[in-house]
Amino acid sequence: AALSKTQEVDIKGGWNVGDPVPYAALAKVFSLIEATTKRLEKTALLTAFFLLVIQRTGKGDTTSLLQAVYLCINRLCPDYVGIELGIGESLLIKAISESTGRSLASIKADLKVEGDLGLVAKNSKNSQKTIFKPKPLTLPFVFSNLKEIALSSGNSSQSKKVSIVQKLLAACQDQEAKYIVRSLEGKLRIGNAERTVLVALAHAFVLAEQERANKRLNPDKLAARLEGSVSIVKSVYSELPSYDLVVPALLEVGIDKLQDKCKLTPGVPLKPMLAKPTKAIGELLDRFENKRFTCEYKYDGERAQVHKLEDGTVSVFSRNSEDMSKKYPDLTEQLPHCIKDITKSFVLDAEAVAIDKDTGKLMPFQELSKRKRKDVKVEDIQVRVCLFAFDLLYVNGEPLLHKPLVERRQLLREHFQLVPGEFNFAKSSDGETTDEIQAFLEESVKDGCEGLMVKMLEGDASYYQPSRRSVNWLKLKKDYLAGVGDSLDLVVVGGYYGKGKRTNVYGAFLLACYDADAEEYQTICKIGTGFSEEALQAHYETLKPLEMTKVRGDVKVGGAKPDVWFEPKVVWEVLTADLSLSPIYTAAQGLVEDRGISLRFPRFIRVRDDKSANDATGPEQIAEMYERQALAQKGGKKKKGDA
Ligand code: ATP
């Protein structure tokens, strides 16, 4: 519905049924999406494009729609495969220069003004005189070349990448260079969240179905059908987050049978269920009143989703669906010891925790984070890791997400066995009184844990909810009780040069939270105390390559004025003593008051390299923390003052 007639003609121009999807059509849709800030319009535009792809590609062609979906979220394959786009600025500048004949210096100068290499590439292309009109780019051609670039590694990979980019740029017309370069940089900047893509996919299938049947549903029925389809597609994707599997299945069986076809499958990591913070045992008891719940130790390690396929393949995935099998070869080696004979395939949710070999005592997370992320050799490992299993999501061909936790836990115990120092079940207590919970919390802290996870045990509310921060899982950390509150995960978006001894590194940093609905980073505080010289040096080395010539469009800056801007990528866990309203920062603006919220006396805890920028704390959580604090203060009066 969003495509006006002229736009439709513009997109379809020369695109006949059965033709490969023209890349120009996608570029046109991207520019329309970029031009609007309205979420509904973005969704409708994407829906219209997917609908065209469904209708114009031949029967049996599942790749065109799949590639279209990937290019819209700027990925080439599912997360866990780990093939990423993201070529450095200088390599791209070189390719633009070589393909347009412009000097490096003039391209760099333009970039300083525009702050967007995509735009610079487009302008450079469009001012170039060409004798022959190049052969139009197709979506499959662009996709396969992007993939080739992402996959090329080794000595000659730089020149190979430059030559592929050059070849692509040579064939670009109109807007195409802008989006190809942005794709290559790993930032499309059109504000297309994964959620939008899922909604648009569902909508496109409903509309295609309606057109095929040549029968228009009345508006109420259509609205209900669209809503129902979105919930099916979202729920399927949360269990099986792989477009490689979901898109062909949609084309094959349609929406209504999708759930039968696509289920949780070992080998495809699902997004983990997460917990909400709770500050007091009283609050927890209110929430779970008259319900059966359980308290488990909240281990201080790294989330590990362990998958075993029938053929014996074992993989360990991180919280972010990254394959960590190369980081934890010891885990994979240990695993067979704890699996019982009856257990053929499974998906296990667990925490990998460092332990002292001799005493068996748990060690803090930092011990594990010192490990390399790849190519760890078992013989070089100093600190051992023990797996603490707390959930079983799939066993012997059967997904268990829709079974109550009591049953999942029972199955977990039936299918696995304790191996001291290697595998254990998360320690739990089903105590229900404040005193019992308090005692268990203290015990957990004494044993080296962060606190407790409190989970609903029975009924629908205890089902496993992938990718949700759910109220049916509450975390009770020791820090909360001291009145400090939960930590926040924030993205480093800017840097301030150091003073005195620290002029060669950044001395302070600008942090931001992430608003997933608005798809923007909102600034929240400057942090600059408590870093050692070595830490500052290490941060400098990580952040320097992320420096950007201009602030990115999706950072809501407010009055912050850092010396340099960074590509939002690095996530830090930060604690704060206090939150306050601020005229400078933009976090949670409009949620509590017109002003934003800022952290006072923020304290760096650790780098969260298991989280991506989109996993950072959201503005609602910050507003919630602020309001709780306001409530805790006398008479619930809000506190004034700026950071
Ligand atoms: P945090 O900084 O608290 O780890 P998070 O955003 O990674 O936050 P939360 O939902 O807040 O995740 O807390 C759940 C995390 O705690 C899980 O991701 C897991 O790594 C860890 N954990 C440790 N023990 C348990 C347990 N018994 N049950 C569930 N999660 C546990």
C-alpha cells in the first residue's frame, strides 16, 4: 500500500516476471526507506518490495527472496555462521578512487564534509562521464560478490577485495553505489531493524496469498490476518533464527503451516531467554505471589548454549549466537562424560564458569575473558571451565520450549549426569520465604556467584521464551541489595583525548544506550575515572579503528561534544551510584521528562564482548531505574541536578 503508483513503476522499471531481481529496485526501495522516519512506512515499503520479489521470481526460486532479505539487514548468512561484511574505510576509498579516477585526497576531503562514504561514492560515480551504459546490476550478482569479499582472506585478499569493489562500482548507476558502499562498510543506515524485516515478510506473504486467491479480505479480517501472521513468523524465527531455513519454508508451505515445518533444530542457536532485574526479595515475592518458583545460583561466567546433533557434532554458542567451539575446546572434550547413553541429541542452556583445578572453587568471569576467542589449544589452557546446566530446550528430536520448567528440569536430570569439575546442574532451592531466599542468596555469593536467578516453575509462564527479557525470570544480584542497582550495558560512541600523561590515548569516553524501537543510540554519560594506564591503552587500540569522520546519523547526540566519534560497536558494563535528569544527554528523553537521563559517577566494570551494540540497555530500563530511585527517595520526589 505504501508504494504510490509512480514509485511502483520506478521500482519495477524493466523488471519482468522471471528476471533476476534488479539491484536498482532494491536501491530505490532503500532510498525510499531512508527518506522516511515513520516505522509503518518503512515496513510498508519493505513489504511492497518483498511482495514484488515473491511475485516476479519464478517458481522454485528460493534464493532471490532470501538474498533480498539478507541485503535488507546487511548480512550474508545466519549470525552463527560468522561471515561478516565490514571493509575498512581506507580500502573502500582506494577502490572508489581507482574506479572513478578521482584522487584519494579529494575523496577524503568529500568524506569530511559528507560523513558518509556511500554518498561520496555515489556523487563520484555520477559526476564521472561514461561512454557506455554499464550492464545493470542484479541482486544475485551483488550478493555473490559481497559474499566473495567477505570470505576472502590471506595475503592477496586486500587487492582482491579492491578489485571486486571496483568491478561492482563500475556497473553502478543512480543510487546503487551509495548502498553498495554502505553495505560493504557494514552499515546500511536506513533504519531497518530485524523486526521490521520479519513484519514485512509476514505481510508480504499475506498479500501475495490474497492476490493469488484474487479475493480481497475486508479491512478487519485483513488486519487480523496480518497480525496473526506476524506473530507466527516472529515466533518461528525466535526458535529457528535462520533465514536460510525460514524463507524457503515460507515459500514452500506458506504461513499457516510454517510452525510445523520450522522448529528448534540442534545446530541453529536460538536467542537466549533473559531476565529482568529485581531489587528486593519483597518485590520478587509480590511478583510470584501464589505461584511456584525456584531460585538458582546466578553463576558468574559466560552463557553457553550447547548443541549436539544426532551425528555427534557438538557446538557451543555464545549469548550472541557466535560459535565458541574454538574458544572452548576443553568443553567439547569434556562433554561426552556427562551425556547419558539415552541422550542422542540436545540443546542445553548453561553457564560456562572458570574453576580452580585443585580446590574446585568457582572463579570470577574475568578468568575466562582472558582466553583467546579462537584457536585455543586444550594443552595451553590454564583455567579450567565447568558447565553449569540450568535448562534443557530440546532432547532426542523433541523441542521442549513449550513445556513447564519443572518438566524441562526433570528431563535435564534424566539425560545428563554430574561430573565433578566438568559438569554440574545449577544449584537450586525451592524455598519460598524471605528468610529462605535471603539465606540462599548469601550462600550463592559466598560460593562465588553473582546472586540468584528466580524462575517461574509451572504453567505457561514457565515456558522458555527465546530472545525475551521476561518477568518470569528475575535476577537478584548482591549489588542490588547494597542499593546500587543493576549494571548497564552501554555502547562507546565517542572519545575525549587525554590530558597530561594521557595525550596519546583517549582519557574519557561518551557512552550511549540503545533504543531498539527508534533504532538509535542515545547518549547517557561521560566516563573517565578509574581506568589504569594499561586499560586506557587497550581501549585505545580497540576503539581507534572505529573512529569515524563524522557522527553517525543514528546517534542522538544532545549536547555532548567528544573529540572523536566511534562506530557504535563496543559494549561496556557500567555501574552507577545514581541517575539524574540532564540537559545534555538524550537517554530516555520524553519517558520521564523532556530532559534525558544521565548516570552520575559511572564506574567501568568490564568489556562485554559477548554483547553487540543492539543488545545494550534500552531507554525503558533506564527510565525504570530512574523512577525506582525516585520512589526510594523520600516521598517519591524526583531528584534534580545534571551530570
Ligand atoms: P548480566 O549482566 O546480568 O549477565 P545479561 O543481560 O547478560 O545480564 P541477564 O538476563 O541479565 O543477562 O542475566 C542472565 C544471565 O545470567 C544469563 O545470560 C546467563 O549468562 C547468566 N546465568 C548464570 N546463572 C544462570 C541461571 N541459573 N539461569 C539463567 N541464567 C544464568
